[in-house]
Amino acid sequence: MDPLPQFAGDDQQITYLFAWGRNKDGELSIGNQKKCNTPKAVQGLKNQTVQLISSGSNHSGIVTLDGQLFICGSALHGKLGFEDANQPSYPKFLLVQAMKGLFVTQVATGDYHTLCLLDNGQVYAWGGTLHKKLGSKAGKPARIETLKQTIVQIGCGDFHSAALSANGDLYTWGGGGRDYNRGQLGHGHLNDVETPQIVKDSIVKFSCGGYHMMALDKDGELWSWGSGMYGETGQGEFQDSLLPKKVKVNFNQKHIIIDDIYVQNKQESTIKEISLGGHHSLLLSNKGIVYACGYAQHGQLGIKATENQNKFQLVIGLSGKTIVQIAAGWNHSIVLTSHSDVYTCGHNQAGQLGVGDYESRTQYTRINFLEKRRIKQLFAGGNHSWALIDYNQPRIDDYSPPSPLNEEVKIENFTQPLDQGLQDLEIVITEVKMHHRFVKIQVPSQFQTTIQAKINDYLNFMQKDPNTKLSKFQNDALALGIQEDNNKLSFTIMMIMDLSQYKMPFEELDEGKVNQIGKQFVVKRSTFNKNPIYDWIIQAEKIMNIPGIQIKFLELRPLQ
């Protein structure tokens, strides 16, 4: 692993853009190596502030803050936009001279063609016209005159293109010919389309997969069309769709959010981001939760299983992490957490996961190389991945490693039916800053009024403790949107405590082994009466003494 660059008092140039994965045609601009399994500094962009990146199967484009367009990789079919191109590939980012003097805001790369969007809403295209992609055989960028409206977003699949207007009209064109047209244009037929045509209105954002598309409308509804043989359209079927069809996403699959269970679950779940790969699809909800569907043979869904999924599945392995960005490559996926940690899964033949080897992963794995760096944006495409570092604050000075993914899996047991009788305390050492204490309660439904009164009594008791920073409770069925049990009621109490002035008791344990991020252990209830640090458990049992009650205790404890 390369050392972090010095960020002050140093002549060494800071690296703000990293790339990894396939580089056979120089599409990463990282030097001569044909593939790279760890993030490596991108070359050819000295003194440039990168804003956006797009990768096709073997070429890449970058847009800078001052509206310049740089491109590299395979020059096949003129897709680089170099009119005087005289070599098969360009392994280092070069300025597209034909766009000089224009202000580029977006770039999109397909298999054989390239699009770019200007600040005035005009779209330019170039590259091969194989399979009816609009462009210039000579490789000279040309404006798409038939797009009369102001465009705000562009995108490319392998053999099709899309553009979204400011008033919400989504245009598609291209197709892929007899062999590659799977309905990805959404016009109800398999004919290729030479000029942009409206496929859907009232759209606010969209994403292009290899041969399928998804779009989000102004009402928050998700639509999909195109290739669906692997379930990638999320429509519950394994078949293509020639017209846009509404997708139903089940947001109520079982999960638990560690960071802030109450704030998270009070919100109605909505779709925040969409990212499509070759034959799989990713969704990010407003709660920081990831859902995936489609082709799963390489593990790109991140759900352990490799069976294809025709409905969006909760990526439960990411539970406990608040995800803020998602990106899908052809057969891999990459996500960014709120703590600026990067996780990847899926196909890894070219090293596109960035984890230091070439083995595929069916579960999300952290890229250790990028720790301590503040990630601004992730990008993926083809067999490539990119990480753009925050130019203003590139280093995280107070960084602490996260708990390993799936170390929280046992926390899922916290939602399982409880055993009768008194309980031990389950503890997980994690990256939380303060102690998070949970009391899980199940009672017979006839005691609803009684238990709510007793919960209030308990919260009043805990709020008298000066160390209590937050104390709340929820009815689990209402908060999680699940079917309520007619015979039992389930509640969860959460308390956030600032206990930094206390040393936690580890009398029976080896501190050297316990004091590690991700470590789980159990404190026997015989210990509770020996130390006031466990009074919250003793009082819970005293106050909520209802016949048939079942109680379970969990604590997320910060690293000491």
C-alpha cells in the first residue's frame, strides 16, 4: 500500500483522483499496467479540478471545474473525439480540442460512442454509428440538433443514449441492432431509433444500464424497461420490457440501522439514487440503505447469494452503515459510507474491486487503501472504478477504522423473538462516538396501555441521569412498517449516553482482545449488581415487571 501523501509543508503533489481495474487500452490513465487491483493515481490531469468521470468498456472521459473535457482509452470508431487520431489508443488523458472554448458540464461514454452536455443545455455526440448510435464516423464532436429542449442530464448504455430535459422529458435513441436491442429505448418495439424520441415525461433522474434503463419521476415512482432476462428491471419477472413499467420496491425488508434507528425509521422511505450496471441495478434510499436486483453470478448484488433476483433485495450486509453514494460497473458495485469508507463487491478479474487481489466477492469488502481520505465522489463503469478525493479537505484527521461488515449481523438477532426470563447483555465494540443502549421488549397485546406507561416511567428515570443525551422509544411494527402481531406488541427503547469519563468494566475479559472494533461479547447478568454502570438494566427489569414480558439488552460501545 502506498503511503498517504503529505498534505502540508511538502512539495509532493497531492493525489485527488484514483482509479483501478481494467487498463488494457489505457482507459484509466495510470501508466502501462494492463490491470490494477488497488487504487492508483491518475495521470495527465495536473492542475485540473475534476468534477465528473464516465467510463465505457474501454474509454473514459473527465469533466473539470472550468468546463474542459479530457478523454483517454481506445480510439476505436472515433469515440475519443480526436479528429487527427493516428493510434489505436491513448493511455493518458488528453484535452478534446474540438470542445475547447465550450463549457462542458457532463460526459457519458458508451461502448462505441461518447456524449457531452454543455452549460447551455446542448448535447454533442461522436463516435461510431455501429448499431445506430448517433455520432460522427470521423470522430468529430457534433451537436445533436434534434434535441431542441434544454438538457440537464445525459447517459449511455452499450448501444443506446438518453437525455433528460429541464421540463422532465426523457429522450432515448440508438438501439443495438437485431442482436443487441432488448427494448432499452422503451418505445414499445425493437427497432433502432436514429434521432432522440421522448419515452417518458415528468422524470427527475435516470440511469442507463448495458441494455436496460430506470427512471425516477417527480412523484418518487420508479420506472424500468429493457433487458430483464436476469431480473435487472426489478419488475418481478425474468423477461424483457419494451415499455416503461412501474417498479414496486419493498422498503420494509427486515433491517436495523445502528447510527440513528429512530430518526431513520420515522422517515418515509424514498429513492435517492439509481445506478445500473451491465445486467444489475442498485438503489439508494433516503435512509442510506442499499437495494439490489438482477444478475448475481459474480456477487455484484452484495447479498452473498449468486442467484439472480427479479425484485430489489435489501443488502443486509451493509446494515449498520449509512450509505451516501452508490455506483455500478458492468459486473461490480461500489458504495461510500457517511464515514468516507469505500466498499465493493462483484466481479474482480481486472482488479476493479480495488482490494489488492483478483478474487470476486459476494459481499461488500472495504478498500483499505482509501482509509483516511475524504471521498467526494465514486464512479464506476465497465471494469473500472474511480474515487475522487475532496479538494478542500483531502485527509480525515480523526479517522477511526469502521467495524468490519457483518460483525453487526448478530445485531439482527435483536429483532428475533425473545426468550422468556432475564437476559444477559450483548455488547459490540463499534465506531459510535457515544454508548448506544437498546432495550427490546415484547409483551402480550392486552398490556398495551400498561407497557407504554411503564416505558414512559423508565425514560423519565433515565433522563434524570446527566449522562443521558437522548432517550426515545418506538413501536417496532409502526416504525418499521411491518405486520403487527395480534398477540404480541414489540417496542424498542434507545438511549445515547456520554460515558467517556468512565472506564468500562472488563473484569472477566482480556482487555487486549476485547478493545477492538467489531469485537462482540456477552456480560453475564450475575455481574449487573456489582457495578452501577449496569443500573439501566436493573431499573428496566424493576419498572417493566409485566406478566409474560420478554426483554433483551444490547449496547454499542465505542472503542476505549
